[in-house]
Amino acid sequence: MDHFLYTAMSGAKQIFYAQQSNANNLANAQTTGFKQDLADARAMPVFGPGMPTRVYSMTERPTSDFNPGGFITTGRDLDVAVQSDDGFFSVLDKKGQEAYTRMGEFKINEAGVLTTMTGLPILGDGGPIVLPPADKIDIGSDGTITIHPSGEPQNVTAVVGQLKLVKPALSDMKKNEDGLFVRKDGQILPPDLTVKVLSGGLEGSNVNAVEAMTSMIDLQRQYEMQAKMLKTAKDMEQASSQLLRA
């Protein structure tokens, strides 16, 4: 009886975790450059003293879906989309460590540093990119940043940096707790000159809201089924106790 009860309990718990992952995907259906998480479940024996006679369900997030989202035209100079399906922008995370993202909606902070909309510094070929005052900023297909300095004649331009674009093996990448991508071994990626970008637009999320909603309903039904199994186990236990007392 306890085998049945344990299996139902662990199944309900792991379905709840899968629902959390699916809800996070749905919440980011409109987030620029977001890659949905893929959840999977498998049976895992319980190891300990004696024979492994218990098996429980374990939900895990094996990877993210790296398929590209749709291109959204904005016409904004600091909106950039990676054209390569496996290319990434390089940023500094909140801990000052290099990480990677597909989110190309940039801004310039008070210190002139080019950052993401969440304030993470964008990395160039020599560290964080700092821009002088400019009337116009152009980002080329190779990530080169050219400006028209403020107060200068119209024909005066200056190259002030280049985005660090990387192209990792996607199987080596994982998403961290901040939603950024890093290598599983913690190593820093070198720049890749074959990665191209397109300015004036953004890559949208690759989450299909309809599929996410359908998955949410399906997971809820699975959870209810596990809950019914728990009640069935309780009823069977009570019936067994009555038989023993008879």
C-alpha cells in the first residue's frame, strides 16, 4: 500500500514543479528573446538501506528550446536581433560574470554604458561598451557600433566599439537563475565573427501561448488524477483496517 501511496504523492509533487516551469514560459510569452524551458519526467529508484523497492517521479529541465522567435520590426537604433539561430550577445550578470542572452533591446545609462533594459552591461571586444554623447548610433551587421558625435559635422563618424557576439554549441549551454545562458562548465566563450545581427528590430519570445495554455490544462488534469489516487489509497487502507478488525 505504501508503494502506491508514495508513487502517487511523488507524481503529484513533480507535476506541480512541471506546472511551475510551464507557467514561467507562459508569463514570458511576450518577453524579448526568451527561450522556453523544456520539462521532462522520468522514474527514479529510491536508494538507501536495503533493496530499492520504491520508485518516484522526477521532473527535470533537460534543456531550453533554442528555436528562434519571430522578428519584430521597431525602427529603433538600439534594438538589435541576432540573425544566427545559435548566436548570443555577451553581457555581465548581476555578479559581474560573463553570461549570454538573445535579448537585444539596449539602452544607454547615465554613465554612457550600453546596457540591456534590465541594466546589465553589454560586452564588447574590450569589456563593457561605453558610448560618448552622440546624435546618432548605428550598429552594423557584424556588431560594429558607429556614432555621429554630438556637435560634429554631419559627415563625421567614429567607430566606438563592437558587440561581443558568440556562437556556442547549444548542447553545452544552460539557463541560470537569472534567465541568462552560460556554459555548463563555466568557461567563457570567445567572440565569433560569423555571427550577424540586424538592427531596427527585436527577436520575440519562442513561447507558443496556445500550446502553453493547453499544457497547463493537461498538467492540471494529471495533478487531479494523482490526487484521486491518493484518496483511493486512503480508502483502500481504511477498508483493509476494517477487514482486520472484523
